Amino acid sequence: MGYNSIAWLPLAAGLTAIGLIASYFAYRRRGLRPALFWAALALLPIAAYLTGSIEMFWKIGSAIGKFAEGFAFSAERWAGIAVAGLAAALFFAAGGRRRRKAERQAKKAARAGQQAGATGAATERAGLESGASGAATKALTTTRAEPAKKPARAGKGAAVDDDMKDIEDILRKRGI
């Protein structure tokens, strides 16, 4: 059965007429909004015929049918599906490896920072035990990375900190 063997105009017109009748009954039972909805749906078959979309949908459906027909009994197509599945699995595995590699590098950098901090503390202890002067001990420990301490605020900044502390206390009391 081909596209040209079906009388599309009477079919589209009939579907539109049935839809418009349904929209009339929807108007009587449910009101204007459902009636407008059904009228809009009813006009789609005739619009598809007039724009030539029915032929396009027929060709798309026919192509999908031919593909499925050749696909069902073809070992070559099933092998292609298996290769595509393997490619997808390898793709996802590669993404996971990249993410884990980044995590390992971050942990390694954190460990190196901790070791540098421990080395600086050991150098400071060794300087104190050997009786080195304060300036010499400070020079030995400058390799350790310490976060800079912020100077104490005076005036408006202190009031803001007190307000935040009050808010934190309220939230803590409420279990938030």
C-alpha cells in the first residue's frame, strides 16, 4: 500500500469534522476552554493535508519500517549495536578515570601541604631546642605556609560580627 493509494482529503476532512462535533459537545458539557482545545485538535488533520505534512509523515514511517525490517534479522546490524555499546562503555569509563585522576592529584597536593606544615613545625621546635635566637627561628619557619590572620576590627565591623553571632544563636536554638 503506497501513499497515493489512500484518499487523504476525505480522510483528513472526516477527522476534522468529527473533531469539530466533539468540540461542540465539549462546549455544551464543560464550557468554552475545553471546546477551544478540541477545536484546535480537530483542525490539525486538515492542516496536515493542506501543508503536505501527511506525505512527509508517511515517508518517515515507511523508512522506519524498512529499517526495522532489515534490522530484525541482520547479524551485521546486531554486531553494530554491540560495538556501539562497547564504545559507550569505554566513553563513560574514560570520564570516570579523568575525574578520579583529578581527585588523586588534589589529595596528593593536600598531603604535600600537610607535610610542609609538619616540616616547618619540626624546624621551629629544633630551633627552640638548640637555643637559636627568635629571628633565626622565624627565618627557619618562613617556609611553612600559614594563613594570614586578620587584624581585629574596631567600630562598625565588630557590631556586624555581634549581629551575626546573635543570628547564629537563634538558628542553633531552633535546630537549624
